[in-house]
Amino acid sequence: MRNRSARFLKRWLKDMDSDESLRLEGTEILFDSDLYPKVIAGAVNEAGAGIPRCPLIVSEYLDLSFKRLSASRQRSSRVVFDFNRVADKDKVIKGTEMYLARKSQGQEAVVQVFFDAKTHDFVSIPYSSEDLGRRAA
Amino acid sequence: MIYLDYQATTPLDDEVADLVDSAGRRFWANPSSPHMAGMRSQEAIEGARRKMVRLLGCRPRELFFTSGATEANNWAISMVKASQEHHIITTAIEHKSMLDACRAFQRGGGDLTVLPVDNKGFVNPTEVKRAIKPTTRLVSVMAANNEIGSVQPITDIASVTGEAGAPLHSDATQAIGYLIEDITQYPADLVSFSSHKLYGPKGIGALYISDKFQTSNKGVPSLLHGGGQEGGKRPGTQNLPAIVGFAKALELSRAALTDERSRVKQLKSMFLDLLLSHHPDIMTNSPQELCLPNCLNIRIPGLDAGELMSAVPHVAISAGSACNSNDQQPSHVLMAIGLSAAEARSSLRIGFGRTTTPEETRDAALAISAAVSLMKAS
Ligand SMILES: Cc1ncc(COP(=O)(O)O)c(C=O)c1O
């Protein structure tokens, strides 16, 4: 997934207009988030190559998951349940927003299930393309 | 006590109060904390936001929780940098939280126009059009007035502002419970409202900022600075119990919207008819049409409203807005519709609401009538 994300950044760095929700600020590649004041999608190293950060990797992973899902089933609405540790909540939510806002083709939802393997306690938070997708103004 | 002051605030609904209480006990962890208890709090807030946006027809990214409508109004005004090149238009009958924020903008060097209203409290869209300049950055016109109930011609005003490309803000604090259902159909780019006018808890409100405004404005400047709450746009640990209660209060108000609208309107007519049958010289400051269904402002010639209120201590009504009955000035709204200071002082606001019964309405009207007769005789 890291390689897939790095390939995405390589393409984006060549054509930044291809995704206007991202911007380069110094050496940081920032995602314009509604949920967080700052989301770092990646960084540019001294050689000029893009190094993906966790939110972008989560977003690419969701992108792949939804692609697989749509290939396997012809359904108009798709849901991915994603199980994660609570300690990863911010990177996972940032990545979920990055996917739903930038890539989703609509009618998609991600239910983030934060799970405690010891106590079996969990909290689930639903995110949908309807809520987070960017609508043309 | 017969409570007839629903424009000042509404009593907390029992179901909402239970929910606020249990949310405060269950979800006390900080919603930003990266542990299970914090996640539960975060989900409680996001669940409340989802509920509200479904009811209002907007999107989560368009709804920001604030400490009330006062903050929401101040926030909207703060988005325009105070300078002579930046112009704001507002009206003479806005709530103090809007007018004072606008005055502060003006003191800071901003260019401000305060539009007059007619004798029933209506803003003329043609005057809005005339006031717009190339430098106009915001027009703010309230949806419905909190003292006399006049409901502004927002659609016509919005077509004027839309044509000029000036964003429109509207303080819908009094209107949200009766007049506005789908907020995206309401033609303002920014809308302030508050929970405590909807039988919800105090100290919580919201600013709706349309996607369109956010996109054309390239984001949302924040009023406060601090943590990352509300996407960093309104930092500060969220008032979770109040947010949960706010969502429930909105849900309950939607369930009974149409019935409640006509019920309170009937109570209002019944009250006025009774009063007029005893004292035909009583005048109404509120407009007959295009008025909040539950708001009535009347004038009893020659009487002092304060004295009358003291004569009927078991009826909770208001002389002008509760917000400015402290400052001993005649109401700026009543002055703006052309009343003299003496006329403003003889004016009363009566507000009807969910718990008002026809019996209470009759008893209050009779008590006020009797007090007026006594005062006139003495
Ligand atoms: C029209 C209007 N705007 C704003 C406010 C202030 O609301 P809050 O008490 O939530 O700050 C009020 C309440 O009195 C109001 O009636």
C-alpha cells in the first residue's frame, strides 16, 4: 500500500492540478480537511520524491478495497467495515476522509470500528461519501 | 406562574433534559482523546451532528456548534476584516449580538450600513439593493424578529444579494423552530441559531455555513484559536451534553412543527381578541401577516409596561426583549419601527409556546385586562 501511495504522489507531484484537495507547503503535502485543522498526506524528500504518510496510505487502502468490492458485486451502495486500534484513530479517520472526499464515486460508506482486543469493547463511527464527499458549489 | 415569554427562552423539554443528564454522566471523556471512552464521546457528538444535518437537509461539514446564537452572529461578522474597503449591511432591528458585533466592526475601521425598517418591522429589498456597494462583503438580515415577530422577505433579499455576489447571513434564532425546515432551501449562505429557543439546553447554538460559501471563500476563518475541534474552525472542548440535547430538541420540534405552528397562532389570536374586547384602544406593534406565529407585541396607550408587569406578577411576559430590559433604554426595535420612547415604554411582548394552554391564555388575558382597567381608573 505504501508503494501504491508513493506512485500516486509521484503522479501528483508532476501534475498538482489533478487533485486540488492537496497542496504542497514547503516540504509537506497537505490535505484540505473538514475534520482536522491539519492533515499531512506526505512529504517531499531532498531528492524531490514524495513520501506518503499514514492518512494517504489508509486512503489508498480504502480505494483498493472499494475497487475490489465494486468488481465483485454489482451493488449501487457499498460499505467497508474497517477494524482498527483506538490508538490509530486519527490517522484512520483522516485517511477515511481523504478517501471519501477525493476518490469516492458516491454511495459509499466506511464504518470505522475501533476495537479493543483485550476487552472486546468497540465503538463504531460511520462515514459516508454523502457526508464527506466534496460537492461542486 | 403563566409563562408567556417564549421569545426570551423556552423551558427545557423533559425528554431532552433526561438525555442531557445521561449524556453528561455517560460521555464525560474528552471527545478528542485517543481512547475508547474518548471515542464514545466523539461518536455521541458526531451522532448528534448527523441527526441534525439529516433534519436540516445540510451536510456535516456545513454545521458548526457554537456556544449560542450570540457567538454564531459574532463569528459571521468576524469573517469580514474591518477596513474601509470592506462593507457590511445589516438592519436596525437585529438582535444586539448582531448589531453590537457590527458596531465593533465599524469601530475597527469597517464600513457599515444599518438599514431602516418600515413601521411593521420589514426590510425593503430595494433598499438592500440600493445599499450594496462593490465593496459589500456581507449582508445580514434576521429571519424573524425577536421582539415584534416580523418575518423578513429573505427570498427577495437573497435574490438582490445573489445578483450582487454578496454573501447573505441570517440570524434564524427565532425562526428555526417554526419557519425553517430544510436549511439548504433557506436562501442564506450563513445561518445562526440557538438551542434554547427550541426547548433545548442553553449555551449551545450553531452556525450553518453553506458549502458554496466555504468554497468561494476558500475556507472558514475561525473566531477563536486553539485546538482542533470542529475541524479547527471552532476550537474548545465541545459541550457534549448540550450538543446531544440540541439535536434531540431539534428532532422533537420537527415532529410537531405544523401542528404547533397553528396551535400557537390560535392562542395568540385568542389572547389578542380577549384583550381587545375589554380594551379596544390596545394597538399591535407586531405585523398581522408575515409574523412569527407565537409572537405578539402590543401597546397599551398611556400605560407603563413595567408597572403593568408588576401588577400581574404571576404572568411572565416581557417589556421589549429580555436582553435589553436591563439597560433601561427603550427597545431599539420599537424605536426603529417609529414608536416614540413613551410608546415603546407602553409596549409588551407576549410569547406563546409548547406548554401554553388555552386556559392559561385566557387567564393571562383576563388578568392583564383587569390590571389595565385598574391602572386606567387610578
Ligand atoms: C434573534 C436572536 N438572536 C440571537 C439571540 C442570542 O442567542 P443566544 O442566547 O443563544 O446567544 C437571541 C436570543 O435572545 C435572539 O432572539
